Amino acid sequence: MMICIWIFWIILQLVIGYNLVLPIVVYCISLFGKIINYAPFKKLPADYAIIVTAYEQVDHIPEVVKSILNLNYSNYLIYIVADKCDVSSLLFDDKRVAVLRPETTLASNTKSHFYAIEHFKRPHNRLTIIDSDNLVHPEYLNELDVFFNKGYIAVQGTREAKNLNTTYACMDAARDIYYHFYDGKILFKAGASAMLAGSGMAFTTELYVDCLKSKNISGAGFDKVLQSAIVGLDQRIAFAEKAIVYDEKTSNTDQLVNQRSRWINTWFKYFTLGFGLIIKGLKNSSWNQFLFGLVLLRPPLFIFLLLSLVFLAINLFISPMYALIWFLGLLIFVVGFLLALIKSNTDRRIYKSLINIPKFIFFQVQSLLKVRNANKRSVATKHFEINLIEKIAKKDEGKSRK
């Protein structure tokens, strides 16, 4: 009986502990990898549908549309799906902008996307999804084209912070940098697929429809289902580092708790999709499916970090050697986290905010306690800055001078 308990204890620690070192392991693999084009080269004329979804609030929409109309690209139309919104203020002179107001409340990302697809003015062969609080870089579509032209049919761009006006926004940005580095750039370079981030992503219209047309997805997490369906077909999701959208970061504790409770709820709801991909990967000898499935099983950062500290503390009393292994694992994770920040030209304000990580984790624990009713909470972000398009333009101009 004691042997069984000990074996279970070892397995439980391995299930959590591998998450500490997996990012660095994949990083090392990526150093020897290269971007492989599984599909044949297909340079087709691109016609983009840019879908912007809004729920209850449209305050941000004019700024979003302004940034999209500044794209250095010609062949696209913008579809604004204003679900349960007052659209009287959404008046645009540009014929490339279509405002769609569903007659009944959809309350679903995928339903809003399909509503836009059903109302396309012409048969777009590609679509990209933008949140109502995002701004886009002028070269966004051109950078997506780089990977579509190499044969990829799904591409994830980079979501950079639009605001670093509070400590929480900075820590939220640090989290995004970590995930974009390891779950985007490194995972893709290691031969698997980049993970989808909810916005700043693009697909062939055919792929999007085929993957989600028969699925009824409620609440958050449509991107989890979509990426699992794409990788399940053994297609790779490319990572376009220079296809940038600017995303609003959570600036106060209420936003943080509500948003994270939805995200945690989403992980519990969909993490089991990883098992199916691992099994498929073993059956198909697919590194893409196997590695992607393994990463899908990873709990949110704060959960496995807290559990790691708990295991370390317990092992101090029952097995000092295992305690040392846990300490080394945590050290490797910290090094990996800092590596992601260093490699991503991180703003100094983000580094300064890291001293508040314990407080940030505390609010995430609060989110975990509210996870059961997470999808009933509103997580709409508020603008705290103005003239952001001009600020971004100046920022990009400064980069180009350097």
C-alpha cells in the first residue's frame, strides 16, 4: 500500500514538474529547428475579411477602424459585428466598412464570426479576427501574407501591449510576452504549431468554416477548440512575429479577476483536448500534434507555480533530494521567464512591475475561486489613453530610425 502511495506521489510531481522545464527544453530544440513548409508554395491573390466583434460596447470601434484603414494594403473589407449594441454612433464614410447588427443577441464569438461570414459582400478567401479593443500595425496584413504565401492556412500574429499605464497592465504584458515567446515563436520554430491567442489571427475562410461550422461553443475558448481542430488535421499554425496587433491590458484588479476567472474556466473546460492530440501524434508519428497536445495540458502559470512551491515545501520534510530537484526546476523556470523578456526587447516598466508578482498571483487565486460562474462576468476592457494610433505611429517611426 505504501509503495502505491509513493508511486502516485512521484507521478503527481512529474505531472506538475515537467511544466517548469518544458519551455527551456523546447527552446533548446528550436535552436536546431527551422520553419518547414508542409504545404506546397501557393501564392494566391489575397482578399481579406477583417472581422471585428463587439458585445454591448462600441466605444472603441472608431479607433479600431481608423487603425485598420491605415493598413498598407488594398484588398480587404471590414465587418463590424455589433452584438447587443447601440450602433447609432457607428457612422463610416468608407465603403470598406460594413456595420452588422444581429437582430437577436448572439453572445458568442463564433456566432458573431459566422454572422459576418454569412453577410460577406464578396467571397473572401481569408479572414482575420480582431478584438474591439485592438489596434493593428500598418503592415499587419502584409506580414500575414508572408506565411500564407509559404502554404500555411492558419497564422497567429503578435499581440503587443497597447497600454502600460498601471502595474497590473505591465504584469499582464509580461505574461503575454512569455506566452508569445514560448507558445508562439519557439513552439513554431521547434516544428509544432503556434497557439492561438483569441485575436490577431488569420485563416483561410474555408479552414475556419470547416473547423467550427458543426460546433456550438458557448462562453470563452473558441480559439482553444479551433486550434485543436486545425492541429488535429495535422496542419501547422504559423507564428508571424511581425504581424502586430496592439491589445488593451487589464489595468485594475476587478478586470484582472473577472478576465482570469474566464480564462481559468476555459482551461478546465478544454485542456483534455491535449490528450486527444497526443494520442493522434503517437499514432500518426506527428511531432506537431504530440508537442502541441503536451503544451495544451499545461495549467495556467500561477497554478503550477503555486503547486511547485507546495511540493518543494513538503519534500523539505520527506525527501531533501526531491526538494533540491524542485528548487532547480523553479530556478530553470525563472531563467526561462527572464530569457523570454530579454529576447523580446521588453519595456523597462514591465521589469519594474515584476516585484509585484506575489500580489498578481494573489488576485489570480481569487479568480480561481470565482471560476464556476466565470462566463457570467463581463470582462470588457476600458480605454485609459487617447490618441493611441498616433503614439504607435511615433513608436514605429522610432524603431525604424534605430
